[in-house]
Amino acid sequence: MKSTPRRGPGPLALAVLELLCERPMHPYEMQQTMRERHVNRMVKVTVGSLYHAVDKLERTGLIEATQTSREGNRPERTTYRITDEGRDVFADQLRHMTAEPADEYPEFDLAVGFLHKLDPEDALRQLHERTTAIESNLAAQQVWMDRLATQNLQPMYWINIRYRHAMWQAELTWIRDLVARLESGQINWPNCTPRTKLTVVHESAEETG
Amino acid sequence: MKSTPRRGPGPLALAVLELLCERPMHPYEMQQTMRERHVNRMVKVTVGSLYHAVDKLERTGLIEATQTSREGNRPERTTYRITDEGRDVFADQLRHMTAEPADEYPEFDLAVGFLHKLDPEDALRQLHERTTAIESNLAAQQVWMDRLATQNLQPMYWINIRYRHAMWQAELTWIRDLVARLESGQINWPNCTPRTKLTVVHESAEETG
DNA sequence: GTTCGTTTATTCGAAGTGGAGTATATGGCG
DNA sequence: CGCCATATACTCCACTTCGAATAAACGAAC
């Protein structure tokens, strides 16, 4: 028995379904609406992928074309609506994405894992740059959140922003702690210590496997 | 201002370079070594992608073939070593990945953003499942960290595990808080309120870049 | 009234991803 | 010895991603 290789709709397809839950649209309109609602902060929305996603959703019967209209001589535009099965699959996938932590591979994990390959001052400089970037990031988010708070928008419509804010905050805290530990010498740098063994390396070339 | 279109080596290619910093290897050996060192927890390592990545690294001159040997009649295996330019690019990319927060799209952000599409009890059930999953996740990590602590492995070699642990912890905390707020009725569910119309969501499109 | 920039809408193709498939060697077991 | 499971080591191709290219319509300025 293999580990379920079948995949439901991806993030972009899910976003499409979400829009079509409200009302039928054609792809271009979806794109605009996603921008307006800042859905593009949660999923990568690119033209090509969008049309592809829509196409696949149609092939799998989760959405269907209602009409193809043409204004003047512009490219024909096809309007789609969600099917009943589409609604079901949407809910299922959403539940799944909520309940099951996906295994993703954030780049910073890799960077942190390889950090010992830089020399300590260099690493510290880069970490410092990152904290700065995250700080301005958080500030911008804060402004936005304040704006949203003044308007009477239902909280459930923007908890995702609060979530992201919390995560950035956590990362910032962690990095600051790491920097402090490094600067105070609580963590010593592998290459600087006498008994490094794992990473002494590479003379000139010859080594037969 | 366009979003920097120039791309250095991706995560997998970076991992390859990191290995080859130590000593020459052939692709299959890289794969094994990555498994042993749990690099596969930080990057998605799949055969096809690996060979492709190696191929591209060679084409761009960041690594080069040193020898192709054959044992018996097995497929030929090509051993690669890193070039000087490879080393430079590795360091550059690592610095970049450290200093600049990448914009990635974790699935849970989307799920949280769409959560209001489920009814409240359903959403709470899914969130609860997630907390459970994360808890066991954290427990497993803790065990591993304890094991590593007993061995005298340099801390810098596993701070990435600590980092991931901290991030999971933060997510868990946030979700618990959300659940608490939802259960205590501090956040009311959109559908439960007199629904004006779902189109309240969008407002001005302009904001800080 | 034509030229220029923007908006409307989609197609296309190059590049990348990922897993199944291929093919040989090796080791254990009756 | 014959058989099967596993390890070694890639190759292949179906699918996905994402930005460039295409192309018509619209507004407004010269």
C-alpha cells in the first residue's frame, strides 16, 4: 500500500473554487478579484498557472463552462461555475489543509542548516540583515492591520494576516536569540574549535571513491 | 522595479554544492549522504530532480565531472567535484537565502484565509486535529533533540532543528489562542451575523510596496 | 485621426519536478 | 543451484510552473 499519491486540487485551484463558490467568473476576472482581495499573498497567482488550473478543474468536473461570450473582436472569454462535486471537493481539501500539516521546505531552514559554512562574522551580518528586513515587514503588516481594524471588517476575514504576523514575529524572536547566543560565545563556531572532525575538507583532487 | 528575475541555484542544487564542498561524489552517493544527514528534511530530494540539478550545475560550470567509472555492468557512474566558481556561488546564494526572506506560500496560510467557508464546529474540529498532529510532531522532535544533546555534536550542526521546533511551537500557540477565542465567542462567525453581502471584502488596492 | 499606453484575455513554450520504470549485481535461503 | 528481495545507478516522460508573446479594444493626447 503506497502513501496516497492521488492529489486533490492544489492551492491555486482551491482559490479558484473559493471564488466560484460565490458566483461564476471567467479566468481574467478571477485574476483581478484575487488581486483585489489579496489572495495573491497566500497563493502564487500567475497567468499561465491560472488558466491551466481552470482547465484541469473543468476536465475533472469540479467546474463547468456556462457561456462563452465575445465582446467585439477580443479573445473569447469563457465563464465557469462550480459544480456540486466542486463544492464537496473544495470543502474536503480545505478541511485537509487545515487538519494536516503539509511538509513544505522553507528556504530559511536550509540556510540555517548550512550556516556553519560561512564564517561567523559573515553569518552574523546576514542574520542582522534578515532581522532588519523582517522588522520592516512586520511594521508594514501592522499598518495594514490597524487600517483593517478601523473598518468594521469581520475578524474571520483577516485572521490569516494575524497568523502570518505571528509567524514572522516568532522567526524574528528566534533569530535575535540566536544572534545573542552567538555574540556572547555561548555557541562556538565549528571551525574555530580544536576537534572538528566532520567538516575538514578537500585537498587538491585525487581521491578514488 | 521588477522582482529580481535572476535566479541562482535552487535549494536542491545548493545542497549538492554543499556536499561537494567536502569531497567529490557521484549523484547516487549524494542521495544516500543527504538521507544519512537528514538533508531531505530541509529540501525535497527526488531522484529525477537530483540528476537534473547536477546536470545543470555542470552546464553552468559550478561543478565538473572528474571521472566516470563502471563496476561490472552496472550503469556508469560519474563523479563530480565543485569548481572555484561553484564555491563562490554557493556562498553567495547561502548569504542571500539567509539575509533575504523569500516569499513562499505555506498552505496553512491559505487554509486559515478560507476557514470562514466551513461552519464553525467543523473548522474547530479540523483545528483540533492539527494541534494534535503538531503536538506529536513536537514530541518526536524533542526526543531527537535530546538524543543529539547527549552526543557531543557541535550545536551549529543542528540549530536548524531547533529553529523548526520553535516555529512549530509558535504555530501551535497561535492556533490554541485562536481556538480559545473562537470557543469563547470573542470572534463571531461571519455567516452567523446578518450577512450584508460577501462582497464587503475588497477595499482600496493601493498599499506599501 | 492616428499614435501611444493601458486594459482585456488568452496561448505558448522553455524550464523544472517527481515518480515510475529499467537494468544489473549481490546476498540469503532452502 | 535457483529464486526472490534488496541495493545500485540511472533514464524517461508526464505533468506543472510561470513569464513572454500575442492581439484586439479603449481612452486620451497631440
